[in-house]
Amino acid sequence: MPMDEIVIVENLVKKFKDVTAVDGISFTIKKGEIFALLGPNGAGKTTTIHIIATLLRPTSGRVFVGKYDVTKDPNKVREKIGIVFQDPSLDNQLTAYDNMYIHGKLYGLRGRELHEKIMKLLEFVDLKEYAYKQVRYFSGGMRRRLEIARSLLHEPELLILDEPTIGLDPQSRAKIWDYIHMLKKEHDMTILLTTHYMDEAEELANRIAIMDHGKIIALGTVEQLKAMLGKDVIYLTLDGNAKEFCEKLIFAKDCNIIGNNRIELLVDNAPRYLPEIFRIALTNGIGIREVSYRRPTLNEVFLHLTGRELRESLEETPSIIQKLPLRWRRSR
Amino acid sequence: MSRDLDALIALIYRQLKRWAVSRSRIISIIIQPLLWIIFLGLGFGTVFSAQNIELSSTINNSTITKYIDPSIIRSILSKYFTAIFGGVDYITFLITGMAAMTAFIGSFISGISVIWDKQFGFLKETLVAPASRKTIILGRIIGDSIINTVQSLIIILLALLITHQINPLGIPIALLYIFMMSLGFTGLGVTISLKFSSMEGFQMIVNLLTMPLMFMSGVFYPINTMPDWMKVIAIMNPLTYCVYGTRYWLAGVKASLGFMNPVTSLIILMLFTAIFATIAMFSFEKTTIED
Ligand SMILES: Nc1ncnc2c1ncn2[C@@H]1O[C@H](COP(=O)(O)OP(=O)(O)OP(=O)(O)O)[C@@H](O)[C@H]1O
Ligand SMILES: [Mg+2]
């Protein structure tokens, strides 16, 4: 087993009573990289994370962290990872310091060393002045930052962040992105994160695995993923036979029917070909109800692969994501 | 190994710290036995006291009064009641039982706190920790049992103000019985709570369990006067031995069934505790977040 891979997932399947949450996925994470699982609600991201973190047993398949099998050596795996869960996991009745202190004790830290580490990390996440305040008075962003600080206390080899910025306002999101960049730069830390924000995956990850319905439908760097679509993508909604129309558009690099009478057209230069498209439609008596073209983003990649808009399953458009405070309902 | 010990201490620390900051919980735990003591104790206390019996109307018209002095009847009745309650008045009898019951009820509150931790997510934090899960849950059980014992101590100290039939020197030994009992029932409560994700489900099971155990332990009335079927249950009920031991050391009450004495009671309690704490440790070891 080559040792530059810190996580190895092989044919992982997880079934709950009647749902298959994870449906045979495989991937590896290299030491020092930031790896993102991107996908809509219910894709199986959290379930995957929980199996890697030894909190759920796989139905089948194998998962290794370091050289340890998560089902055979869970304690060895637990030593190596630090995790921030999607849902809160702090003790609200205790102070920030006590939350850190108890965590430290659970990971075998003690004395001066523990105290100094706690203070250093609280400073890192800008919570030093709140060290002795009860967590129940903290805002969502402060809690998230405290959870990140706590997960770093025992210097894990692998940091797992499950939707690290869910429910946070833009400033808090930006702050958490900064911490992640810093961890990567200064400690060369390996990070596995899940997100359903495309911009988050693009901003942070070296490699991205796009998940949908328990499967990984694409995996690669942002550039590799976008390269699946070329330079421009034109979307057309037609009145008439989409398949026939596709055959007529010989200049396109690819023409796919996605959804109801909707086609996706891959071209190098959309503005140049648009008039051509209208001309062909007119001469063939095919009505065009809607037309748009875009530079491919991860959303277009997702659309290409699934026929659904990633951002539709998120109920918001990317431009709004950057401007409005996000208050997602928690999945459970 | 030393990390596991640290984890044990960390969880004890956590339970104590939480308890210290939640004053409402402390008060509500003390209030309940206090209400029992006031209403049952003072209410029945006068019923079970010969001094208040209206003899003339009870033995009205009878020839008995001609030959026997009413004060003799009073003293016989009084001896009868004292004997029934093992040598003390009813309020002392009840209050010493309440000391044990306070910790008993508290033991199941620990189960509720496990469910809170499930819902608020802290349980996951303990589940991903590399420290041995057995010691993590044991720390929790010990921490909560310390709390329960302290709460019982508060009841005992209050009892010192209400009755003077309590021997302060017996308090430390009585607390040992209470601590043992609490470890066992906290283990049981935690084991049950690991199987439930909702408060309602857990509370239903707990109510079904605590009510009969409470009434068939001798807290409210002596076990030796119970109907036979009830005695059988009382014998199988670990709380019985704690109530017996607590009463014995606090007030010298010996009301019991044949085989019971302070030593056998403590041994039975320790066995019970060992079994249920172990069950709790093994169930926590196997816990995933799926349950
Ligand atoms: N404990 C469970 N019992 C039953 N079904 C579950 C359980 N946990 C998750 N699921 C189901 O498994 C599927 C995947 O859920 P998961 O939480 O892994 O998705 P996710 O990608 O993390 O989604 P989100 O973006 O909403 O967090 C969902 O259909 C969910 O309902
Ligand atoms: Mg999730």
C-alpha cells in the first residue's frame, strides 16, 4: 500500500433499512491535499464521512485511514483524525475552554502543554477573549470556529470538515476559508471536506469528487472536471424533436439531450454559433422556447452528468450564495 | 492506559461541571423528595402516632376502659408502631428511605442526559475519541453517581433538622450504599438510553420501571409487612438493599427479611453494580450513531 495515500475507500456501500445511502464508491486521498465531496442534499456525503470516522459500520467495502482498517482498528483511526461534524457537537453548558480541555483529555493531552495549545488555538480562531464564556451564548459562527479549534487540538493527520460553513453568514464563511487556507499552507494538512456549495469546493479543494445518489459521478481537479465540457455550453429548450435537431448541429463538439426537450451543446465559441442555431431551427420548423449559454462551472458539470442543476437542488443561484446570509434548514 | 484514566477523569469533571452550572436541576431533584417528606411524612406521621388517637370514641361504650388505663393502650399502640417501623417514628423511617430514593431517581436522570447528548451532538464527540469507550462511559457513570450521592447527602442533612433519631456517624457508611446503588442504576439507565433516540420513549420505559421499584423497595413502608408476592419482588429489587443499608446505618432500623443484614446487603449491591456497569460499558463500546 503506497504511503502517500492517507485515505483509501474501496467499493464502499452503506445501506440503512430501506435506503442505500452510499452505493459502491471508491476514491483515495493523498497526504497534504484538500479533497472535497460535493453533492446535493442526501447524496451520501455525511454517511461516507461517518464511516471514515468510525461512527458507522460499512455494509460492504473497505476503508483505510493511514494503514488502519476502520472496522478492525477503530481506535488507531480515531487517533489520526480530527472532525467537525455537520451538526453541532459542543457541550453548550460548558465554557469554550472546558470544551477544549475535555477534548484534550480524551486525546491524551495534559498539563501545561494542553493549556498552551488550547490558548493558541482559541487565538487562531479569534475566540481567546471568549475562552471562559459558556458556549450557549455563542453565535453560529463562533461555535463553528470553536469546533474547528477543537478538532485541531490533538494535531490530527487528517482533518475532516462536514459542511464547515453551513448556516454561516458571508463574513464567517470567508473567515473559515481563511483558516483552511492557512492550515494547508502552514501545516500542509490533509483535509477532507464535504460541501454542497460549488464555490466552496472550487475555492478550497485540490480535487473534487461529485456525489449524487450515493455514487461518485465524477472525480478530478476543477480544471479536469470543467474540461469535460470544453469552452462554452449552450442550453436550448425546444418545441419539437430534440434528437433530430441535435443531428443537424454538426458544428457542435457534442450534443446531449438532458431532460424534457432540453439539449446541451458543447462549442468553442457560443456567440458565433447562436445565429447559426436559430437559422437551422427556422429552416427545420423547430421552435426554440429558451436559450442560454454559459461558461462551464461545476454546476454545468453536474447538469451534464445528471440532467439536473446542482444549484436547483440547492434552491439558490451561486451569485446569491455570495451575497446573502445562508440559513439552511438542517437536514435532520 | 494513562490516557484512559485521563478520559475517565475528564468525563467525571464534565458531569460535575455541568451539574454545578445547572442550578435548576439541583433544586428540582431536591424538591421532589422534600415534598414526599413533608406530605407523606408529616401526614402519615401523625396517623402512625399513638398520641393522636382519640381513644374514647374508638373504644366507646366498651367495658375495656373500666379495667385498662387509656395511657397503657396508648403506650402499647406506640410500641406497636415503633416496632413496625423498626424502632423509629414514621418520619425518620421515610426520610432515611428518601435519602436512598433521591439517588435512585437521579440515576435515571443520567440516562436522560445521554439522550440530550445524542440530540445536541456531544455524544459523537465522545464516540470519535481514541480513549477507551469503556472508561469514557464509566467516567460518566461515576460522575453522575457522585452527583447523586451528594444530592442524597443534602437530603440527609435536611433530615437532621427534622428528626433527631439519625446518627450522624452513620452517614459516611450510608453514602457508600447509596453510591453503589447509584452506579448500578446509572449503568442500567445509560444502557437503556443508548437504545433510544427520543426522550419520550426513554421516559416511558423509565416510568414503567421506577414506579414499581420505588414502591417495592421499602421506602414508604416496611418490607416485612408486605404481602408475599410483593416481598418476592422486593427481594429481587436492588434498591431494597440500599434502602435497608441506608436505614440501618442512619437510624439503626433493622426491619428486614431474614437473610438481610448490612454485610449481605452491601455484597448484593456490589454484585448488582458490577453487572450493570459492565453491561453499560459493553453497550457503549458497540454504539454507532445508527442506533
Ligand atoms: N441514520 C440513518 N438512518 C436512515 N437513513 C439515513 C440515516 N442517515 C442518513 N440516511 C439517509 O441516507 C441518505 C444520505 O444521507 P447523508 O446524510 O449521507 O447525505 P448528505 O450528502 O450528507 O446530505 P446533506 O447535504 O443534506 O448533509 C439520505 O437519503 C438520508 O436520508
Ligand atoms: Mg451531510
